[in-house]
Amino acid sequence: MSSWDSVQYLKYKQERTQPSVDLAARIPELSAERVVDIGCGLGNSTEVLHRRFPEATVLGIDNSKEMLKTAATAHPDFVFRCCDVSCELPTLGCGYDVVFSNACLQWVPDHPKLLRELMGLLRDGGFLAVQIPLQFEQPVHGLIRETALSPEWKDYFPEVRDFYILTESEYFDLLSDISRDFSMWSTIYFHRMAGHEALLDWYRGTGLRPYLDVLPEERIPDFEAELMRKIKQEYPLQKNGEVIFRFPRLFFWAQK
């Protein structure tokens, strides 16, 4: 498991937190007493949920101890717990009013099974709310994968990390089967990056971690330089010198 870089992640706190705000705002009105934030990371989304449900007890969980340590320091009044949702969901108990997950489930396999298990954490009438990044469709992810699989680098990466994401149609049918009611939507965020280096910097905190963590330290500059050359070819600079970072995300809520 890669060690997510909390310092890098925080550089773009506002951009990374906005989808949590948008998802929480779309959860239908309910009186919530217990909320769990799946994949809480640095606690940004947990804070959003505290504001959305001020009377509720909100539990933030993540499998990164580094992220949780930073989250607990930033939010000492919140409750956080280390938990791997791929195998430890039953330890969370059940009876939650809201099960919330922002930009986490793409790393967890078998979504038909996973979403059923997440629904199982809810009380009757409770809501599952999920946001899933669709960045695998964007050029930069293809460039990272292409670079990692090239002859110069492939021996460092016996496994190239995949996303576990269903199609929109598959999510629709799945939610139809497991919920009383549901809503799906997508949003494309156009982030303003100060330049190509800023775009690469965004990924140093997330999508590049599985690669940077296994490379010898002396080889990281060469890997990033090769990736940067490809990024510059794929992402043109705007007139003001910035780069448009197009980031589509899929959202849904479903009622048990």
C-alpha cells in the first residue's frame, strides 16, 4: 500500500474539498444522529459533514495512518479510526443515518458487493452518498500508465494500479436493485493550474504515489522529467500561462 502524502494533498485543499461540499448539499433532508465518512483522508470531508449535520456524531475512517494523524491534529474534536473498507466494514457496526464517501471507492474492487455492504451499514431510510473521480478518462492518467509500462520503467512496477469503477449504466442498475430511491449526476471541474509543474504537483499527492513510493529516490527525477515532457505535449498553456485541468466526477445518493 502506498503512503499518501498529506503535505502534497493539502496544497490543493479547496479544489479537493469542493466535491464533498457539493455531494453533502445534495443529500435529501433527514434527521441524522450517526454519520460515517469512508476514506476521510485529512478530514476535509469530515468537516463538511459536521457542518451539514451539526447534531450528528461523525466518524471518519481511512486506511492511511499518515492521513489520519494529520486529520486528528487538524480536527482534534473529531473522531477518526483506521479501517480498510475492502475487508473491515463489518467492524463499523450498523444503524448509520448517512454513509458518505468522497473520492475513495475507486481504489476498492467489486463495487456490486461493496455498495451492498455499504448499504448494510445504514438504518432503514438512511442515505448512501458517493463521489467517484473519473480521471482515468483524462490524458494525464494514460500518460502515467504509458510511462510506467515503457521499457525503461516497467521493471520497477510489477503491478500498475487500476481503478475499480463501473459504467454509469451499471451503477444505475445496481442502485435500482439495492435502494428505495436514488439520484445520479456528474460534474466536470475545470481547475486552474499555474502551469505544467502545478499539474504534476497535484498528482504527487495522489495518483503518482504508488509509483514514486517504489522508485529508487535517485530515479524519481528522471521518471518525472519523462512524464513532464508528455504532459507539456498533451496540455497546452492558456494565454495567461495557466493550464486547464479538466476533472470529471460521478456522484450519487441512494436511500435504503
